[in-house]
Amino acid sequence: MAIGLMGAAAANTTAAEGAARPEATAATAASHPLLPGSRLQGEAAFRFFGLRIYQARLWTLPGFDPDRPAAQPALLELTYQRELKGEAIADRSLNEMRRAGGFSEAQAERWLAQMRRIFPDVKDGDRLAGLHLPGEGARFWLNGRPAGTVADPEFSRLFFGIWLAPTTSEPALRLALLGRDKPAAR
């Protein structure tokens, strides 16, 4: 299956569907337990050929600068609405990471092996969360339980760039996660 954490360029993101607004949910006022002191920055549904794949939520700390997301800690949580193989998630993630920057084949092989070890097969309702720690790397959880760590700052920057970098294949999803939904045309 070609759908990983992100989808192909033909995918359809519905940012307005579930986009974060202060009055939208009680969750906007609460902190995420994996990033104490955080707030919900934005959220959006990710669709592939009309099928809901996951709901994405970005949690950030006060003072978060949407223009510099890679420079600050952030927690990305995906709640899956489809079954996906962990190996396919890892493979697709590596392909999407290439959009955010170049890296060597040795790095690619090392990162792919780490992601295949960390990312499980997922089913409807599973929550996969990743914490970006600038200068340190990334930590991952499945349904609130630790799934693994990649202690490589460059991996973390490129991995979270799948959703947050200007080079993302899903610009509408990026804007929604960063809390910058485009206003509706009048």
C-alpha cells in the first residue's frame, strides 16, 4: 500500500473538516499529556481518494512560531481511520522526507530500519504520536505507550517536515496544523 503517514500528491486534505478553533472542542484548552504545557495548534483530516485516512493534530508550547516549526518542540498525533501496514508507513515517510531535504543513502537505510522497527501496523482508532525535539531527535508512542526513539536531529527535522515544511506534498494540511487556514473567499 502506498499510503503512509502522508499520502501521494493526488491525496485530498480537508483542512476545514475538524480545523482547530478556540470554541471547537474542550481539547483546545487542555494540554497534551505527552507535551505538558502544550496547546492544540491545529488539526485536519487527511483523505486519500475521498477516504479518511487519519485525523492529524499538532500540539505546541506557548510562544510557538509557525514560521519556524522545526526550531521548536511539537507533538504530532495521528488518529488512524484505516488499517495500514507499518512497513508501508515507514517507506512512504522516507519518500516524503526527501521533499524536505536531501540525505545520504546511508542515512536513508538507517532511518528506514528505525522507522520499520518503530511504526506498527495500525487499525481504525489507533493513535500514533511523534514528539519533535530540536537538537535531540524524535520520540514516538502508539496509543499512549512508548514505541521508540530516533536520536537524530536531522531525522526529526525532516520527518516532521513531512507535515510542517513548506515543501510538504499537502500544503492545506500544513496550514491547518499550523493554525493558518486560508480564509474562505468572499
